[in-house]
Amino acid sequence: MPESSSHTRMQPQSDHTLADAIVMYSPNGIVTINEQGIIQSFNQTAERMLDYTAAEVIGKNINILMPEPFCSAHDGYMQHYLSTGEAHIINKPGRELSARRKDGQLLPIELMVTQMQVGDQRHFLGFIQDITERRQRDAKLEYMAAHDQVTGLINRGRLVALIIEAISRHEPFLLFYIGLDRFQAINEVLGHSTGEQVLMKVGSRLKSMPRNDVMPLAYMGGSAFALFCPNPEGRSNALEIAQSIHACLDKKLQLEQFSIDTEATIGIVSYPDQGSSAEDLLRYAQIAMQAARRRQITMAVYDDEMEYYRLEHLTLASELRQAIESGDLVIHYQPKVDIATESIVGVEALVRWQHPEKGMIPPDLFIPMAEETGIIHPFTAWLISETSRQIRCWQDKGIDLIVAINLAPRNLLEADLPEQLQRAIRHCNISPSNFMMEITERGLIAEPQRAMATLDRIHNIGIPISIDDFGTGYSSLAYLKDMPIDELKIDKTFISGMNQDASSLTIVQMVIQMAHFLGLEVIAEGVESAEEWRQLDLLACDRAQGYYMGKPMPSEQLESWLSTSPWGTPRDGINRI
């Protein structure tokens, strides 16, 4: 069949012409030089890379394309070759170096050199690859590996490297561990995006301090920063810097829509006086910061007694596990009173630890410790068992109350928690509605999906759920509609201030109205006066808890209280829940 006239038959090319085309249009720059280093050929890719035309460079020494120190190194290679006939860089993996463009700018390249024989002349072919994008990508990855993505500050890993370098050179330095106060509340009340704004602005403030160019600032995660100060001038200098840090942060921080107060607690450690490794020094600085926070002071220099306290803290954790098994823990119950009927509707179970040697240990010490060490799991299992038994005991006496127990954030990540509750309910033959689980919004922050799934399963059993300390996290209102909850518990800080502070009163009123709109009941905690009670009644709050009605008390005392207290007897014919 004859070929269509619309097609043009391509003429075959010679091997030489084809080879020339491959070289000319190669994606790599290809430069050929002779044994004297004179450029013989320069393909189009090399022209685009280096902004020279072939005519401008052919016949000139290759040094025209080489900046120092590569130019001198190349001269050395050529002299070695001419005197020995050995070419060390031939057929070796590509080397990364810089080429000089026509405008004098340096271009990062990867160069691989091979050789070929043309007649009795040996030529060298340089294959050039532009690695600008690779260098930029590597630089970005290196930056990301050493910096925090939110604050732009160096991270813990980079700070550790700086400390190790200083220790290796035996250079003295100071380390300041800076913990923002109440940052968790900022996250909970205002949201994580606002928390990130705070971190960025705090980092910016600290970087603006004098000598910031020689004092690297690191973000350590959470609410902590660390300042590395090389070549200090002594202890007085340490306190002076710490005071500057505190003054820098002890003023309002202007955010996009409002301003907030920021404060910090600072731990200080010095090398070589304290510690000989980066990890020890960082740990000591953090211990000093925590000690300052316990003592309610702004800063503290590390000493060995602080470490002793930490060891005692660990010892106490071990003793808490023994206390669970030996019966040294007891439960006190604080009444919850219906405001409309002025009668008790339930109690909150509050654990007390009567240590055989140390006496009564406050719950705000051993509960956080239980959470930190993982003892919270057997602790909660014990609490569920004991309260179930107490509910059964009271019901046998004709007392029917809802008993609320507090779940720690780590409890909500326990897959078998709903089954634990079901087993206790079946074992004691009580109703799921005799329980109430109190959680804080903090418990939903770490892993919200897992926590919410656990709450759904608990709620499906028939156990009501209450959000504790509500008001300190009311920025999370957006997800309330999706949570399986029955009650909001307004934090006592708002209750105690509502008769003197219009803002607190507004918040309480807003929470009550919003909760009722969502079909939820509201309980106010920390009610300590008749005035607060009357105000809550006017605001249509459902329930109240606090010293005004009754303090936490052992079960036997609560039973006596029920029979004698005006709050203990249902009024107007309304039965207790």
C-alpha cells in the first residue's frame, strides 16, 4: 500500500549525528575538556545552567566555571595527572560542589567525570546535574529536624546537641527552664489555635531579650521553653537573666481579638557546677522549675534536695499502690442538693488517704501522682468496686442515691473501663443510673476520639455523665452537642466570684441557659453561702454542692446527716432520685 502523502519519511541519521544529538539535548550539562583543562564542548543544558554560550567558553580553561576552593583543587588534580598520568576522580560517584555562572552566582551541582580517547588525545567528560532543588529540600528537612514547626524555635534535640558541644569544650553555661503558668487553662478555655498563638508570641518576646543572638531559645513542648546561656558571669548573672525573663513575660499578651496575662516559672541550672550530661542538666532544670511552682515562687536554682523530693514522690507512688491493697484509702461523700426541692439527690465520692506515718495526704497530691505513674488504673478499679458496694449497702437500708465518681483523663483511654463498670453493677445488683461519671474537658484533649468512644459505651450502659469544672473549658461548647452527657458542673471559681464579679455572674447565667437549651442539667460546685444559693435559685440552676449544704463525710456520718439535716429529707412529696 503506498504511503500517504501527508507523511514525511525521516531520513536515517549517522551514528555520529545521533551521538551528537544525545549529548546536545541531554538533561545533564555535559562539558568536555582536554588534558590541559581546555574546554572542547559545552552542550545546551550546560548553557542554560551556567548562562554561558558554547562559543563563550570553548577554548578557555575550565577554571572559568570554578569558584574557590574547587578551582585550586582542580589545578592540583590536573598537575597530578600531568606528572603521573593518574586521574583520581575518574569514574567515581558524583561529588557535590559549586559551579560559577556567568553572572558570578554559584550554582550547586553534582559532578561525575569520565574519560574517553580521541585519537592519541585523552579527553575528560564532566556530567553536571543542577542540585539546587535537592539542596533546598535537604535544607528544609534539616531545618524541620532541628526546629519546632509552630514557634520556629530550635527544638529539644537541637538544644541537646548545643549542650553536648559546650560540655565537650568544657565551656561553662546556664540553662533556664521556663514553664508558662496556666497554659493548660488557655488551651481548654480559648482553644488550641489560641494556645499556639500564645506560644508563638511568647517565643517572639523571649527572642527579643538582650543578648538573644548568643542565647539560643528552644521550645521543649507543652508549655515549656529553655534558654541556653553560654559563658555566664556567675550566680548573680543567672538571677538577673531569670528576672529579665520573668519581666519579659509578666505583662499582657495581645492576641488577635483580646489580650491575656502571661506568667512563667523558671528553673535554673549551671554547668559545670551541677550535672555533667545534657539529659541530667535538662532534668535538673525542669525539677527546679517544678520546685519553684510548688513553693509558689517565680524562680529557683536547682539543689540536691529537689531531687530528694522527686525520689520521695516516687516512693509515695509505690506506697499508694500498697494503700489500695491494704485499705488505707477511704471514701468521703459530699451531698448534692436539688435547689428546687432543697433535698439531697446524690453524692460525690471523694477519696482520702490516711497514711500510717505521714497522716492525711491531700488528694491534690496523690491523685495527680496516680495519673503520672499509671496507678490510676488499679485506683479507679478499687473506687468502682467500693462505691458499688456502698450503693448496695445503702439501698439495703432504704437509701437511694446517685454516686458520682471522678474519671481521670487516662481512664478514658482504657478499653475495658465500660466492662469494669458493668461487672461491678451486676456483682452488687444495682442500677447503672445509681452511678454518675464525672470527667473534665481535659480528659478529652489528648485523644478525643478514643475518649469519646469510651464515653459513648459508658452512656449506653445507662450511666449518666457529667462534665466537671465546667467554665474553665467552656470554649469547647462546639462539641457539647455531640457528647453523651447529662450534666454540666460549673467550676467553683465562678460560683465564689459571681456575687462580686459581673463577669463571673454572666458566665454562670450563660452556662445555665445554654445547658438547659441543650437539655442538660446544671450543678454548681463550691457553694458556701446562703447568698450564693439564692443567686443560683434565681438563675434556675438545678443543683448545688458545697460546704453550705454539707462537707465531704464518711458513709456512716452521711447516714446520720440524712436523718437530721434539713437537706436530707425530701420536701413537697418529691422523692430522691
